[in-house]
Amino acid sequence: MPIEDDKKIKEIFSTAKTIAVVGASNKPLRDSHRILQYLKREGYNVIPVNPMYTEIDSEKCYPHLTSIGKTIDIVDVFRNPDAVDEIVAEAIAVKAKTIWLQLGVVNAAAARKAENAGLQVVMDHCIAIDHSRLMR
């Protein structure tokens, strides 16, 4: 069951250091770009993931989670729900701690798969809204 409890979500934020943003964009008006910048300003090590770019907001951009080679605490997903299965498989492979599916990104089967592999799952929540609400 995806996490809805504010206390648990706050704990996720408090313990996280590195957030991979899957579906990050270099277009300033896109939510994925603005939220990537927000998370950086809040002190997180942010890693953009998108095979279309080599750099976003002065950060090296990786084509896949498996190409990063660093510990990932949160995988923040800005992709269509159909793409989540593959992203969850990669998150499991790199031993990420949490998969965060943004507003409108709902895939119950992929969420169950992530949970069964030991990942925490937050689904259909905006990471920036929750962070701003709970951590300020």
C-alpha cells in the first residue's frame, strides 16, 4: 500500500540525500525542471535521468538509473504510468530506497512490485508540494 502518512513521508525527506529525477527536462516551464531546481535549492543531491540530454541545470544527466553508479535514496518519476514498470525494475536493481510517483502517475501493479522488493512507495503525490508542506 503506497505511503500516505505525513509522518512517514517526512521521515523519507529527512533521511534522503540523493534524488534521481526520472523524466527530467531542460525546459524551464516543465514541472520536472522546476521541481529539480527546487530539490537542489533544498539541499538534495539531484541527479537528472533522461536519455535525451547529457546535462540539465548544470548537472550531468544519465540515460537510466542503472548508469548512475551512486546510492539513490528517492527515485522521483515524471513519466507516463505505462513506463513505471521499467523504472521500478531499475530502481530495484540499483537498490533505491523509495520510488516517488508524481501527481497523475498511478500504476498500482508497479507499486506492489516495488513494495514487494522492499522499496517504499509514494504514489500520486507532488514531491515539492509535500516537501514544502512538511519540511518548512
